[in-house]
Amino acid sequence: MRKRVVMVTGSAGEIGQALIETFAACGDTNLLTLDLRPLPPELEGKSIHIVGDILDDSLLGRLVTEYEVDTIYHLAALLSTRAEFTPELAHRVNVEGTLRLLRLAAEQSEWQGQPVRFIFPSSIAAYGLPDLETKARDSRVREWDWNTPTTMYGCNKLYGEMLGSYYSTNYRQLAADRPVMLDFRALRFPGLISAFTVPSGGTSDYGPEMIHAAAQGKPYACFVREDSRIPFMAMPDAVKALLDLAAAPKAALSREVYNVTSFSLSAGEIRDLVLEAFPEAQITFEPDLRRQGIIDSWPADLNDNPARRDWGWSPEYDASRTFHDYLIPNIRERYR
């Protein structure tokens, strides 16, 4: 008898670790996690963890012989900054890896006779605004606006959404015996910020990088202009959004890809919040033109009205709570 599980790829990353903690706290889910890296010691024993590559077909084949997959949270990805330096690798991980997992979910759906839910975190990087004038004019973009990404990561995420839509609605559309379709659901996240993982050089990491530097008494040169503005979300809300979307009745959903967001801040406003907590912090602005160009192409805010209407999305962390109650106390404690 195969064990029924919820599968999480990319489980050693920021979202993955937070998702494991949430499932472990509930205690009623068999969790199968997969990553190239072991989980940190504090997460050991909270899931069945496999160290392996989503591009390894033999590994995926072995897993489906041992486990019956109910839901897949496909978090594994090569993120935006690194993807620009290794675009071919990014394509393999972000596109070919997603395709392999979608195929696995499609086969599991057909074998089980019911849809496997496939939850896909997409990104604000799927947007690409042409200039700052357009960014100022179209300040809250909708899901169908400006789907012209300028980064490899954004292209990968947009195509991943399209692949998911294909597998959930049009897969084997010419076959006489069309299979049960998987249930694909995607979230376009803003910049995500976590109090418990160290920033890893992501394009939107300048916010948490300011706090980490200030808490250590180190000067920080922000790599974007003071007026640069994009939306953000605290990690607990990112996990909440994934779980809320996964739990929503299929009949309530009007689309497969949803924007979600919490608050929008400029880099200067983030600096001011950091200085409230660390008055001696040394924060300057030294824009990196290449990374600045990426931030300028992302929207200043996201319109998440469909998510609020269809499945009751509502963030619990606004800017004040994110910084004063979540980020600053926990990061301060990290370096105490």
C-alpha cells in the first residue's frame, strides 16, 4: 500500500521551511519533501525528506512507486539574480523541472481517478513594464497586464503558469480517452521577506538586507534608488496564501493564476523603518544599474482583487506589523 502524501519540492528554501513548520504544527499531514540540500537540523523528523534533483527522472519514478501524491507544492526554482548569470541552468530547473512535476501530477491524477492539486508559486517577475512613466501610470497591475518579463526567471515563471494551465485544461485534448486533469493553481507573489532565513542575493532582498546589516552594526549600501518601489509580503502571509488557495473549492476559482500582495514600500521608506529600530544604522544608496533596471520593470503594486473575491484572500501582516512585530525583533534576536 502506497503512503498518501503532500509533496513539497524546494523544501530547504525560505518558503519550504516555513511551509514544513506550518504542516508540522497541524500534525495531520504526511509530508514528503525534496531538495538538493538536507533540511536544517530543527526541521529533521518533520517530514520524509529526500535529497535529490527534480530533474532526476529515475528519482521521481521511484517516488511515485512508493507514495500516492495528493497535492504538490512546487517551490523548487533558481531565483531571479542567479538566473540572470546562468540562464540555461535556470531554464532547466525552472521550466524542465516544472514540466517533470506537472507530468508526474498528470499521471497521478489519471491513476487515482481524481485531480492532484498542483500549487505553483509564481512571481512579480512575470511582469515587465517598459519605463518608469508606465510604472507610475499603471500602479496596480492585474494578472493579464504587462506579461512581458525582462528576466529569465520571469520568463520561466510565466511559461510555468502556461504549462500548468495546459496540463489542467488541454492535456491530451485530441485523445479519445482524455484523462482526469490535474488541478493547477498559481500565485504571483511580490517580494517575500523572512525573519528566519538570511537573504541570498535576490533582486528584492534589499529590504531584509538593510535589517540584517543594521542588527550587526554593519554599514549597508542599497543597490537600488531611494525612490524604487515594489510590493512586499511577510513570509507567514506567503504560506497562508499558499494554504488558503490550496483549500479553496475549485468551483469558487475564476482563474488559475492569482496576484497576492500585502503592502508596497519604497526603498527609502524601508530605510526609515529600519532607522526607527536602529538609529545608528548606516544606510546609503548606491544603485546597481542592472539590478535597478529589473526593479524598475516590476510593478509598484499588484491588484489582488480576484483573490480577495474568489477565495477570501486577506494578508495578516501590513507594513507596520511586518517590520515592528516580525522582522526587526526576530532579526535582532538572531544577532544578540
